[in-house]
Amino acid sequence: MSKFAIPAVVLLTMLASSCGGGSQFSPHQLDAQSSRQLVSITVTPATADAQDFPNGEVQFSATGHFSDGTSSPIQVMWSANPPFTSVADSFGLTAKGVGQCFDGGIEGNKTVFATAPADPKLPLSQMTVFTKNVTGTAQLTCP
């Protein structure tokens, strides 16, 4: 046996035993986390009448439901029209999910859209019409 064989075996053993040693998750858990996808969004309240809220301002919130069976509050892109369209409507919706009817606007039910990327690791700022997105809706009644 050569004089380099034993040190090489020791070095390979050390390298093999150190690989992945810092992870707190098993490979199966890492696969499950990396494949976790947003499958639906629930918007709360599901229906709201602007007349029932101070100054007619309704605070909406979004809960994401994921492929691994978990649910949690999520950040979404709020819009008063279908995501990535420029359809005008008669009510406003802030980036923080506060909806309000416009004075002199068209009365009736309005749809509130909450959209997020299916991949929870993708920031909202990188979401586009070409990204796989998930949208949830609620109804706002304008007097």
C-alpha cells in the first residue's frame, strides 16, 4: 500500500461524514419544503358592506393554503380588478388591502382580488402575468 493511501482514506472519510451535517432537516423534509406550493387563498371578510365600516374602509386579509396541508397569513398583491389587467372600477383598494367605495361610484357588488405566486419563495415584486399565480376573491358592496 502506498504511503498516500491511508491519509487519502482518512480525508475521504472526513469529507463524507461532514457533508450535510449542518442541516436541521432530513433530505425528505427538504424535498417536501422545496416542493411546497400555494394552492388557494382565502380572503377575509369574504363579503363586506362598506356602509358597515368606519369611513367605509374595509380591511381585507389573506390566508394561504399550501400543498403540504398548512395554512398561514400571506402577503398578496391586492387589486380592484382582475390581476394584471387595466380594467377600471368604481372603488379603490390599497396595497395593504383596504377597500373603499368612491363617492358617486357605481353601486353594487365589487370583486376584491388577492394574488400571490404559487411558489412561496418567489417575492411579490417578481410576480408577473407569466408566473404561476393563485388568486382569491372577496365581495365588497358599495352603497
